[in-house]
Amino acid sequence: MRLSLWGRLFVAQTLLVAAALAIVSALALVEQRRWVIGWHVERLERAARAVEARLEAEATTGLTDAPGLAERLGSLLSLRVTLIDARGAVRGDSEVPRDRLPQVENHAGRPEVREAMRGRVGHAARVSATVGREFVYVAVPARASTGLAVVRVAEPMAEIAQLRRSLLGFSMLAAVLALFASVPLALWVARAQVERVRSLEAVAAQLGAGKADVRARERPGDEVGRLGAALNRMASELRGRLEALERERDERELILAHMSDGVALVDREGRVAHVNRSFAAILGEALPPAAGTPLLSFARAPEVDALMHDAREAPGTIERDVRVWAPEPRVVRATATRLGGSVLLVLHDLTEIERLNRVRQDFVANVSHELKTPLTSLRGYAETLLDGGLDDLSHREEFVRVIRDQAKRLQALVEDLLSLADLERPDTRMKSEPFDLREAAEKQVAQFRERARQASLALSLEPGPPARLEADRVRIDQVIANLLDNALKYTERGRVTVALGSGAGHVWCEVRDTGPGIAAEHQDRVFERFYRVDPARSRERGGTGLGLSIVKHIVELHGGTIGVMSWPGRGATFRFELPQRSERPDGRG
């Protein structure tokens, strides 16, 4: 967790006081240890002198029981008493049973014993090899009259440690009290400095929020005061610059927001620095990416990555047509220009242009294909007549009839093309007049009844009430006629039925046949221009391939819908629905 300035000042001052107290306490602990050890050594030396005096008194009657004497003196003094002769052998020890004394190792090598044998007082602190505990030892020389060389007394280090702990606790308590006593002072000093800094922070925040008239305190004139004066000068200078930058930014954002081309500025690490909405829309995203987003995680196109790499290497501008695999695949013209370490990437959407070109090419190819057959027939039979067919009385009438039929086919194709072109014009308007859809259907059924009879098909209109609506009567007649023509053309036996009705503000009409039906994979495409389920059979029956496309355009221009339901071998049903009142008087959505 990051500490505030107040916290850092307070902690720094508190740590400084704590460090000073720790150093003083450490020095005091060293001195305490030296004093405690010295005090215990002095006390043990006095005890050793008392033992040595007692030994001299006992020697007048003869020192015969050294082990017992060591045990009694140790119990009396509450210390460990050891009696050692001139060879270093232990004659008595208050901590060692009498029967184990012969097994105790020679003590002549102990440092305190060596000093006592030299006539000086010796002392040492260590773990006893005999009893396995840590002791402080003091040894003094014994008078020769006692028959011994050294008298040694010892006290367990645990008892000395207890005293040291008591002194340590007192010292730590004093240090803690001193530390707590310094905390209020540290708090006051830290708060006073932080309040001045917070005042500057508040002024800076208000300046950042656009309040250019606020000013910071400049007194007292120390470092913080001079910082306040500098902040005031900076506020005055930045005010004019910020206003100019804001105007420039607003103008730039306005321009970018209204551009149809996608624009993105990418830094040297491949992250987006700035991007407009059109860039996101071209890539199929609802919103532009946030600044710092890697470009490749947003624009998933290897061609764009390669373009960016080449732009960083090339001195000028690079242009390429790339395909972007967004939710809807798009073809874009990508332009990349190096700007220092960054790259300016501009995407111009060519998808609609490419689609229109493809539609135009397909249309030209389909029209050419449709015209080729009748034109070939016309030319062939005309050349046949010119090459002597006029003299062939048995066949010339058939040749002329074929020429007439192909001319009719050409005429129907041209009329359908003109009708479709008229429907697709941007300024196409549907006339609106009230009429009865049932009456219009009856007239169309009557016109096709003779054709149905010649094809041995039953054609009927199901009875029902009138179906009133407002629409373009001529265009709706064309819809019904095209659907009936289509049904009769592809029904070899059985019947064609027309049904219609109204409800919920709409009228509907169905044309049902008992023909071969339409497979599911073709049903979504039967309304496309020149699309045929069975091309050879359609041309044989004289279809132009535009009838259903014209029907769909007329229905949609009226704000309606059209669809087909069919199963192979069970016929097809074409159904369209129209609003009873015209919702689109201009004929456009």
C-alpha cells in the first residue's frame, strides 16, 4: 500500500526517533551485561573467600571430608562449590555425588583454575562439561594449610540471565515510553507540512479542472512557498495555451468524427493512440478501442499487420487493397504513412463499390446469356431462309414461326428488364388507390383460365370476403400475374389455386400449385434476378428469370413481404402480405 506524504513524514520521524532509541538501548544493554557480569563476579569472589576462610578453620581439626564440606557450603551459599587440589583433581563438588568424584576429569586446564594456581583470582563463563549447565565461575587460591590449591564457586547463568532480563525489560519500557512521548510531536510536525502541500494540491486540482482564477499561497517563503509562486506563474502561462489546444482538439475531433474513412494513429509498439468511429465500424465493431489497445487484437487482418511493418520501413505512403474478415467481410483500401515512430493508417471501404461492380458484371453476364439463345435462333433461321429456305414450302412457315417466338421472347426479356430498371430507380414512387384485392385476383384468374385449360390444369380462386387495401393497382396486378404465370409454367398436372384474406391491418395472397416443388437450398434464391432452379427447363418454357425478382421489388416497395413454402414433389406456395393502408407513399424504405 502506498503511503501518503503525511504518512511518510510521520513514519520517517518516528523511525528516526526509534533508531536513536534503539542505538541508545543497544549501548545500554552492552553496558548492563558488563555490569551484571562484573557484579556477579565480585559477589562470587566474596563467596569464594568465605569458603576459603571456612576451609582454613576446618583445617585446624583436619580436613578429612572434602566432599561433605563442599556439599554443606554449597547448600549454605546456594552456589556450586568445587574444591581442587594442587594436581587439578576435584576433591569435592556440591553438584557431583561423592561416588562420582573419581570419574570427574582433571580441572587443571580450566582457565579460572589456572589463574588461581598462579595466585590470582580467575573467572570464566561456559557450559560445564561435568553437569552440562552454563555457569559463571570464580576461582581463588587456597592456603596451603587447607591441603587444597583452589577454591572455586559458580552460579548458574540462568539466574544471571533473569537479572539481565529484568534490566532489559526496564530499559525497553523506558525506550517505548520515550518513543510514545515523541509521537505527538512527530504528528504535529508532519501535519503542519502536509497541510501546506495539500493546499498546493487543491490549487493544482482546481487548475486542472479548468478554474484558472485560483492561486496558491506563497508565504512563508521557504521551498513550499516558492513552489506555490511557481504554480501561480505556470497557471497564468498555461491558461492561454490550453485554450488554443482545446480549440485545435475540438476542430480535429469534429473532422475525424464526420469522416467516412477510418483513421487510426498507431505508435511504435503497435498500440492504438487515436482512432475514429468509422475505423471501428469498418472493422465491424460498435465502439472504437481504448487508447493503448494493440492494433492486432482489434483489426485481425494479417495484411494490415504486413502493411504496418512495410510502412515503418518505407519512407513514403503505402497503399494496398486488403480484405478484412469482420462479421461482414469487407474490402478496404488501406493507406499507411510513417509519422516519426508512429504510423497513420487510413481505411477506405470499397465493399459497396465491389458489390455493385459484381452485381453489374453478373447482370451483364446474365443478360448476355439470356439474349444469346434467341439471337442465335433468329440469326440461324434468318440465314436458313436466305440460303434457300424461302423456297422450302414445307418448312418456311415453321422457320418464320420460330423467328416470331424468339422475337416475342426477346420482347418479354426487354420488357422485364425495363420494368426491373424502373422499380430499382431511386425516385420510383408507387401510386396509392383503394381497391379490392379479391376483385384484382378474379380478373387475373380469368385471363389465365384459357391457358390453364390448354395445359389441362385446374385454375381456381377460393371464395371469401373482399380484401380492401390501398396500393398501386397496376403493380399488384403485375405481382399476381407473374405468380400465376410462374405456377402454370412449372405445373404439369394438377391444379393452381389462389387464396387471399385479411387481418391485423394486412392483406395476404397465396398462389399454390401442384408442381415439382422447390428444394430447400433453392428457396432463398428464387427471387434473385436470372436465378433458375432448373435452367434448361426454364428456358424451354420461355421464362426470362426476372418475374419473381420483379414481384419481390413491387411487394417490398409497398412495405410488404413475400416468401415461398415448398417441398420437392408436393408443389409450392408463394405468399405475399401487404399493409391495408399505404405506409410508404414514396415507395421507399
